[in-house]
Amino acid sequence: MTYTKEILIQKIQQLHIKTSKTPTVEMIKKSKEMPSKSTYYRKFGSWNNALLEAGIKPNKPKYNRNELINYIQKLHNELEKTPTEEEMLNDMNTPSLTPFYNEFGNWNNAVQQAGLEPRTSTKSK
């Protein structure tokens, strides 16, 4: 399905009203009513741009670059392999993926900045 910017903005605003929170990328991933995050990135360039166009103030980053890299490296040490996005999300001691996306653009960039090689699959060999 092709979405117009107007429809995408409406969906963000509806989620904002429904949750009484600033919508996050994780929220849209979990919602069956929301288009994919890649749809928003294609239309607006970033999630924060989409929020701003919807009249919603983005969350302020709570983590600096070094803290985010440390989270990735710590989980790498615990897992003894490069963590995937899913593994980062499932770890209760790490932030959501939004700060990583905001700081590095995508998960693979974050992993590379942490000095690790990105994994292409979440399945262990």
C-alpha cells in the first residue's frame, strides 16, 4: 500500500493520542495499525522529521554516543557475538533502539562505530 504524507501524519497523531506519549519507532513496529518505519523514513527522511511534521515534539536523546557504544560492546561481551537489533531490544538493561537510530542512522552503523562487524541474520550458526 502507498501512503501519502497526510495519512502517515494522521497515523502518528492517532498513536500519540492513543498512548498519550511521543510515539517511538518501537511503538510503530509493535502496532498492527501503523505502517513500517521504513515507510516513514522514505517519506520524511527520519522518524523525528515525521514527528515534527505531525506537530509532535520528538523525545530528547538521553544517551550520548559513547554510552550507546558501551551498551553495544557490553552486550557483545555477554553474548560473545555481535548483537542484533532484536537482541538489543530483548535485553532489559539497554535502551530502546531509538537512541541508536537517532545517533547513528541505523543499527549496522551503530555496530560498526562500536568496532564490531554487523550480523546479517539473527540466527546463530
